[in-house]
Amino acid sequence: MTYNNRGGQMKTAVTLSMIGLCALLTAGDVAAASDEVLPGMGHRLVRGTANTVTGVVELPMQICKGYKSGVGAIKNPLLSKTVGTVLGFFRGIRHAAGRTTYGAVEVVTFWSANPESNEGVGIPLDAEYAWEEGERYSVKKPSLKEGLMPYPRKIIRGVSNGFLGVLEVPGQIYRGVCDDGLIGAPIGLVKGLWFGVGRSIYGLGDAALFLLPNPKEQVGYAFEQEYPWGAITE
């Protein structure tokens, strides 16, 4: 019974957010933002679908990259390439899982706003799409300590957005009233619902998937503040 109630609440929240988004796209100054919202939704949906379907391509790509780069610390060329190939296989499994999973997340949340950037948050995939060469991330550069920092940053952002996304509702109402008086309150409410649900879904995904690599760059309409309480405090 509890599970059914929670499922119904989530469906209601998503429905309200979609209604809010439609209202936003037809409301006053926000109508101009539709030039960013709708193309962003399209890009997010296309990229998410492509990554979901082609995530498995990471396996042969990473094996090939591992073979070509080898392991610098090993002087014997044959042994270096052999070890690089084996490491590439395991790296490929991890990257395939990350690309496929985050692709699915983008398909499910294509309609929502999302964080502005993934810079320094989570270990990045090599490139936007699996078939692109891109650049391999190393946890050893510039140092092991700094190289591992994206993991805790991702957890902090994920937990903050996942459990405190609801703060977008009072925050956006507050900003709406500050900018446009009482007439700005309804727009702030629907905007807060849209941002809040998007933060909660994406944030919980970040927290649950913090060990998996994620896209380097975000696409779609971005939240206005880094954290959900920013609308009130900034």
C-alpha cells in the first residue's frame, strides 16, 4: 500500500511539473526561454537514446584504446599492450554501464531542467558519444587526491538535489514575487515544481550512480542556481 501511494505521488508530481512547464513556455518573459528549453529537450532526448542504445560500443572502444596506449610504467612493449588491453576491457565494462545508464536517465528526464555543468563532478566519459575518440580521464592527474575528488562532489550534489529539490518551490515563488510582485507568485510556483522534480530525479540518480562515469557536458535547460536553496540565498 505504501509503495502504491509513493508511486502515485511521484506521478502526480511529474504531471504537475509538465503542466508547470507548459505554463512557463507561454508566460510573459519566460516565452523567450522556449528557444532554449525546446531545443535542449530535443538534444537531451536524442543523446540519451543514442547512448542507451550504443553504450555497449564502449567495450571494444576501451579495449582498443587500452591496447594502443599500453601501460607506460611497463617497459616491455608486448607486455605493456597486453596489460593495457586487459585494463581496457574492465574500463570498457564500467564505461558501457555508465553511458547506458545515464543515457536512460536522460531519456526519462529529457523534459526536465538539469545541472548546468558536470565540470569536476563525477568521472567523465571520454566523449559525448561512444564511437568518438575523446580524451581518457586519469585519476592520477594532476594528483590522485584531486583526481578522486569528483566522486564526493557527485555524492554531495546528488544528495542535495535529490532530497532538497523541494526547496525550489518556495525559492522560485520568492524570486517571482521579488521580480514581479504578487503576479509573479503563480509563475514561481510552476517553475519551482518543474525545477524541484527535475532536481529530485536527477539528484537521486547521481547519488545512486556516483561510481559510474557520466557525460562531461550537460545538455538541456539548466537550473538557475547550483543548489536547490540558491533561489532564496543568492
